[in-house]
Amino acid sequence: MLPSSGRFPITRPSLLDAVRSDDAPRRRLGWERLVEAYWKPVYKYLRLQWRADAEQARDWTQEFFARALEKEFFGRFDAGRARFRTFVRVCVDGFVGKERQAAARLKRGGGIAPLSLDFAAAEGELAGLEPPAPDRLDDYFHREWMRSLFESSLAEFQRSCVAEGKEAWFRLLQRYDLEAPSRTEKLSYADLAQEMEVPVTQVTNGLHWARTRLRACVLARLRELTVDDDEFRAEARALLGVDPA
């Protein structure tokens, strides 16, 4: 379900371009969005692969992104050699290796206040998980990156529903789609209409609208986090099963 035009604008600049920009406000905005997309995969990777305890992983996650900003790690990224998520993971490995050799760490911020990161939620998602096999590290990091992308897109969609006075449409999506995996019995449109005290046609139209808008939010963020059209389309197919025009 693509936006009503059937096309997604392909001129949106990559967040990587923003992070490397000489314009300070644009660079900061790009940096915050990039951290929002990658901090949780990095944290979980540190917990599982490097066996860091929760406190150590929190420190390393904050420090990694602060150091990456200060030292411009991501400015060295070459799209011709690897996917960006693989590059980030390799940078994390190099960072941890150096940190473990250091007698002490100097907290750096590059003049940028750290983002508020919900480590407690990330820790809850790790419950019962085992470290990925060495040959599955990239797959694991990619899966966590996609989860983070969807979560941030969903939060953005919910904020837009509140701003537009369409909280009921978000609730429809939440009840019918998002809560489905936890239910033992399938919820019908008629059940949902009765629960929400609206006609069945309103449930149908509301769900269509909500799914379309959420899909657009996901694609917009995905466009920001991919370096070219080929990667964007490949990731869209993997995440949503669509091939945007």
C-alpha cells in the first residue's frame, strides 16, 4: 500500500549526506535520526555478541555514537564496499576492541547532548535471546535494524494521528494488526466495529487509511537510511514485500 500517488519521491537526500553536511543544523538533524535508527541494534549487538552487561552496553552505546560523531566514522563509508548496516557493525567491533584495551575511557559528546535512549525497553526485548552464530551476525543486525525502523515509523505515525485528530484510526490498526500476534482467536471486522461502536465500512476504510499512512512513514524513513535507489528498493522488498516505483 503506497501513498495515493503510487510513487515515492526518489529525491529525498540520504541521512548519510546530512551527517556529512557542512550545514550544522542539517548535520545535527541527520545525526539524531541516524542514532534513532541504529542505537538499539548496536546495544543488543553489544549485549549478545560482546557479552557486555547492561551497564557496560549502555556506556558503550552512548560512547560509540559520541565517538563516531567526533571522529566522523561514517564519513569513511563507501557504499561500493558494503551495506551501511554492515559498516556500522564493523565500526562497533573496532570501537569495542579499542575500548577493551584502554585503561580508562574519556566521555566525549562533541558538543551534542545525547539522545534519550530507552535502554530498559531494549533490555526487555533481549530476554531469552542467545548470541547469533558468527555467520549470522549481519542477518541479526539487519533484523534488529528493521525492527527499530518499524518502531520509529509507528511512533511517528501515532503522533501524526494525534495531531490530526485521528487517534481512532490508529486504534483500529493497533487492535486489528499490531495486537494480532498476541491473540489466540482472530478478530473480525464485525467484532472490531462492535467494539469501537462504528459501522463495519468505517473499520474497512479506517484500516486501509492507517495501513497506507504507516507504509508511507516506513518508506520515508527507509529512503533516508539507504544510500541509493537499488538499496532502497531491496530493503523495501525485504521489509514490506513491495517494490516502490
